[in-house]
Amino acid sequence: MNKFNMTAIAAAISIVFSTGVMAQSMSKDTYKADEDRIAAEYTTAKTHCDSLSGNTKDICIAEAKGKEKVAKAELEARYEPTTKNHYKAQVAKAEADYAVANEKCDDQVGNDKDVCVKEAKAVETRIKADAEAKMKTSDANQTASEKSAEADTKARAEGTEARQEAATDKRDANYAVAKEKCDALESDAKDRCVADAKMKYSK
């Protein structure tokens, strides 16, 4: 899944959560106009997909639905710039990218397809885990800033816990990919591969 620039995505998530609270809410009229535009763009994209066939059509539909889903989530985040809405926008992007990548995996067969699906899922898991950790940390810090030193200590603990949970989710996803790749091997080589994966990801 080298088409995904994880560094850029992580940076985008960081920017979204650090600047979201400063964003200005849009007017209801602007919100409605953007909502109508998103619907129109989806209809146009869907019409284009209908002229295709096979997996090419499936990929096209996944891309159209994903773009609509992300656009709606980002619109909500602009209309009500809360950390939760920004988190939802990141989740929508991760899920949309996974849906498209998963459809593209259908062009492959056997273990190559299985690995492709696991890698796509691992990317989705990593992005969602990072986004959730940032949301929890941001919320905890905001609560602490409004309360006492005790709350500040609790906020730091919650932030640490959130990052640890994210690390666990990502490690599990990476292990799933490594283990799937082992299935392409046979006998002793497969056993060694699985053993190495378990050791690497503390399983």
C-alpha cells in the first residue's frame, strides 16, 4: 500500500486537531449550498460509473461513494468544528480509502489478494487509531485546561493510554499483514515466518 503517504496523512490529522477549535463556523446558507453541491457531484460521478463494467465499475462506485462520504464529513467539521467532527472526517477518509483499496484487491488472486486486503485494512486501522488517540488527547487536554492540576495529571494519563491503545491496534494490524504473507510459504519456512512475526509484534 505504498500509494498511501502515511507521513502526510499523519501531518494532516495533526493539523486538523490542532486548528479545528479555531475554525469559524459557516452560515446555514453556505452549508446548504455545499450539501447540494456534494449531492450533485456524487450523481455525476455515479452516472459515469454506470457506463463502466466489471471491477472497474466497482472501483469507480467505491471512489464516488467514498468521495461523497468524506465531503459530507468534512462539511460537518467545517460547520461545527468540534474535535469529534474532525475525528469523524478522518475516519470517513480512512474508510473511503479502504473501500477503494479493497475493491482494487479484487484484481488479484490467491495469497496476493489476501495480503492486499490485509494491507488495506492495516492502513485503515493505523489512521483511525491515530485519529482516535489525537481526539482523546485533545479532549482530555481541553478538560484539564478548564479544571485543576489534578485534572491536568489525569489528562496526561488519558493521553498516554490513548496512544498506547493506538499502538496496540496498529501492531495487531501489522501482525495480521505479516502472518498473511507467511501463508504464501510452505512447511518449515512458513513456521519460521510466523514465529518471526510473533516475535516482532509481541504475540
